[in-house]
Amino acid sequence: MEEIATATHFIDLELENGAHDYHPIPVVLERGEGVYLWDVEGKKYFDFLSAYSAVNQGHCHPRIVNALKNQAETLTLTSRAFHNNKLGAYMQYVTDYFNFERLLPSNTGAEAVEAAIKICRKWGYTVKGIAEEKAEIIVCSQNFHGRTSTIISFSSDPGSKSNFGPHAKGFITIPYNDTESLEAVLETHPNIAGFLVEPIQGEAGVYTPDDDFIKKARTLCTEFNVLLMADEIQTGIGRTGSLLAVCGSCTCEGHCEQQQNYSRPDILILGKAISGGTYPVSAVLCDSEIMDVIQPGQHGSTFGGNPMACSVAMEALEVIRDEKLTQNARRLGNLFRVEIQKYIERSTIVTKVRGRGLLNAIVINDSEESKTAWDICLKLKENGLLAKPTHGNIIRFAPPLVMTEDELKTCIHIITTTLKSFETK
């Protein structure tokens, strides 16, 4: 009889043969459906990470999987040396969906951020009139935009940055959620081309800024002729209870530039859930006067805009709209925070819950160097729920947006029961 491979077997294979660039929760997954995951030993879990918000539509959504299958049997890749019959339709669909004029297709979130930086810099030189090699971009401390060489140059995380230099120049860091610092830099630095910002800092522990932070940043960028670049790779596409996190408390489902709380960015960066986690897809959106600074030969991607990516992304966005997942995230997120706050009021182990929609986090009453949050996540795993710490003492909770209210209540019970076992006796 053939021996069944254990989780330890698969983990050891990774450790022995792969780069040691991640420290995962010790679980080996082999199947997913909706809000659930199963490991190689058959145990079922609630997914409360959603592949860092890539799986907003749930695991293996049948409509998205069928779009992938159908396109894979027809045409997978042409490169951009030739046209294909899906790319134009995809560009039209997504620009209409988010109300921008042009789209640059790519594959990963970091790749899209790199493209946005290039577009912003060239706009600064050719449109704003900044002297060559002098353009600067403002970023925020504790940001996370990826781990490519340029991006880590303005990272605040020593683990991402140390020993990987020399680092790229041309970036000015300000505190997050601080428009006074933003204004001060804009007033004293004439060569600013753009402001790159996450509407909510996910990797920093779901750091949720003041409600008017992005709105004030939009006003300042307009005043100083600077491009506002919104990195919505993790926060966008329904996750925060609005189509984009820059929509703030806006409850519409797109085409909302007239809404009071919508702070329309000049450049919008999307990834992750634009494909429902089924295929690597990312995109940069902006209007023609900005995008047209990029000409043939100045940027490109062999896989960017391939037919499978286009088909999958259109279906993934249709699912968000048809199943009203944005509205569901808004409703369930409110419920989650209310119930967790009730627990916090009598807790010694949790000090805070924060977030928007179904992007939330709890702050554990211990130092960033402690193992408490990690140990809580290990206990959550034992109890059938998968989550992971960030910044040492913060646990992020981001389930797929297809979760039902009854499922969420079950998960809240798992979370609070687990936390109780860590309370001070």
C-alpha cells in the first residue's frame, strides 16, 4: 500500500530544496473552495488571510476557473509582439469599471508599482518640466509596495532593505497619515512628481488612517501639480467595503467620481483580487494625458495582457459585481469589528481592533519581538482557522468576501475562544 505523504514531508521538501525567504504557518494545503481550505491530512479550515486579499471571490470560484479553462484550451500567450482578441476587450472593460481612460497590463503587484513609478517620473520630466534625473516621489513610512530593487530602496523594513543596496535615490519618506508633513515637503521640494500611498497599510498591520487623509492628500497633490498614486493592490476590489479604499465611506460600486468621499487618484495600481487569485494579473490605470508619456519600446511585459489573464480578470470583476461582494464586505466587516470590540472590553491580551470592510487586524498586548501573536495563530490553526501575524504583535484577519454571516459568527467564536486561552490568569 502506497504511503501517504505527511505535512512534514512537504515542509521538509521546501526547506531542503527552496530558498528560505518565507516563514509560513506550518500547514500544508491541497484544496480550497469558497472560504474553506483543506490540508494534506484532510483537516478543514476557515481561510482568514485570502492569500493577502487575492482571493476575495473565494477559492476556486467556478466562474473564474471556467474562464481560465476555456481560454487555456484556445490561446494562452501571444506576447505583445502581436495583438490578441482579448486584450482590447479587457482594457475597455476595466477602464470602464474603474472610470479611467487607459490601462497598462502586467502580472504582479510589484511589477505594477514599478511601472507606475516609471510613468510618474516620465510625466514629471515631459509634462511638469522637472529637470532630467531630478524627479522625486514621496512615500510613507512603514509602506509595503513589494520587494523589487527599486521598491525596497524606500522601504522602512530592515529585513527587506538591509544588505540589498546600493539603493535607488529619488524618494522622500514622510509619516503615514500626516498631511502636514506632506504639505511641508511639497512646499519645499519643487521636483516632486508624485505621491505613492496605500489607502490602508495592510502589511503594516492594517494601519487605517484618518477618514480625511486621502482626501486631503488629493487636494494637496492637485494644488502642487503632483500625481497621486494609489496602491490598491491589497485594499481594492471590494475588500474594504467599497470598490476602492480611496472611495472612503462611499457605498456605490464604481463611476463614483462625483461622490463626496471619493478621492480619485491620478494613477491607480491594482493586483491580487483582479484575478480572484486564479492567475497573476496586475494593472496600472490612468488617463490618457498621463499614460501617453509611455511610447513603444519604453515599457513592456511578455506575459502582461495575455489572453488567459484578460479572460480571468474580466470574469473575476464580474463576480465581484454580480454577487455584491463589496456590500457583503462592508456589512460583515462592521459586524466583525463590533463583536471583537465587545471582547476587547474585557480582554487583557488584545488592545485594539481596526480596519475597514473585511480587512481587519487585532493588536496583541505584547511587544513586536514576542511570540505571542505567532502562538495565537498556531492555536487558531488547531481550532480550524488560518491567519498570520504581521509586525510581530498584530494579527490580520481578511477572509474571502463570499463569507456568510453565519460563517463569520462561527469564526468570531473560534477567534474569541482561542484568545481566551491566552488571557492572563
